[in-house]
Amino acid sequence: MSTFSRILINPQRRGGRKLLSNPQAMHAAVRAMFPPDLDESAGRILWRLDTSEHQHTLYVVGPESPQRDVIVDQAGWTARPGETADYQPLLDSLLSGQERVFRLTANPVRSLPSAGGKRGKVVPHVTPEQQVEWLASKASSNGFEILEATSESPAASPARDAAVSRRTDLTFTRRNPQSSNPNLVTLRTAQFDGALRITDAQVFRRALVEGIGRGRAYGCGLMTIAKLNPPR
């Protein structure tokens, strides 16, 4: 059973500040909400942190119900312990041809060519235009297409209803099992907001629970959707 959870993070608490500033710490905290014997054969754990001026909201998708107090007790508000819902009814309601608005935080990258036809160094896309094109290139294999922009849509591309609404470079250290020295990791992330049409409902459902792109352990890849309002 896939679940969808929402937890408010309190920046006034030391634990909250730690999770907001360190994706590695947030990754560990999110993973600790689920049993240690849970492996990827049961389903992937995805998370995303949405930040506005006064609110920090953690969204989590997982293969079973999480123990939210793992995070709430150290970094949230006990009076607002968060919410968890069965994700399956929403997934089952999705059909090809439906249109939805979406938000996705992702790590848009490309591989440089190398000799022998092998994949070369992975480098980030740096401009909003490149990042929107990256998303468009991922759409078909994830069961959707980006809608054409209307005059009211703040699109990054004149042809697509998708915009990069936030860009952040995440830098943190990650333990290296082959060395006593931790690795310094930098992820360039882009938050996309826009509108899409489902082209393959089965593939799209899989994208919602397995994520899109790289960096899924560190807050990338989780897409959320809502109905278009007003209808197009």
C-alpha cells in the first residue's frame, strides 16, 4: 500500500534547522520513519521539502505507513503531528487523457559524450530553459506530456506550460564506504510548476511512486498533482 504523508517542519527547533539545512540528515530522518528491513523491492521512499516564506512542508511517499513522530518529535510541532493518507485511491483514479497541474523538484542533468560510446561525466543543466527542456525530454517515458502554454501561464518556454519556480544548490557530505574521508556532494535542483496531460496512466502511476530523475534519496523526484482549476 502506497502512502502519502505531509509534515510541517519547525525552523525554531534545533532539529528542524538541522533537517532544513542538511539533505543528508533529512534523508536519514525520512528513512528512519520506516522499518529498517524495508528494501526497494517493497517500493521506493521519496520525499520533497517545499519552502515558502513562513512554512516548510515535508512530503513523503512510501510503500507503507510511516512513523511520523520520528520527525515530529525532533523537528515539528506535537500539536500538528502531520497527516498520512492511503495513496492508492488517487493513483487508481488516474486515467490517460486527464489533465493536472503539477509540482516537481528534480535534479536536471546530462551526460557528456565520451570515447567508445560510453556515458561520460554527469553535469547539471544550468539555465531554466535547459531545465524545462530536460523535463520535457523525461515526460514521455514517465507517462505524461507538458501542456502547451496559454497567455495566462508563466511558462519558461513559450510552447510549454512549465516554469522553473525555484532553483537551489544543495551541498552536503556523504559517507564514502571505500574511504575514511566523506564525499562532498552538490546537487543542483529545480522546482517545476506547470500543467500536464497523462498519456499512459500505468506508467504515470509508477512515476509518482518511484520518482523522476536522479537524486531521489535527497529530496528530488517526487511529483505532486492537483486538478486543474478552472478546467481547461
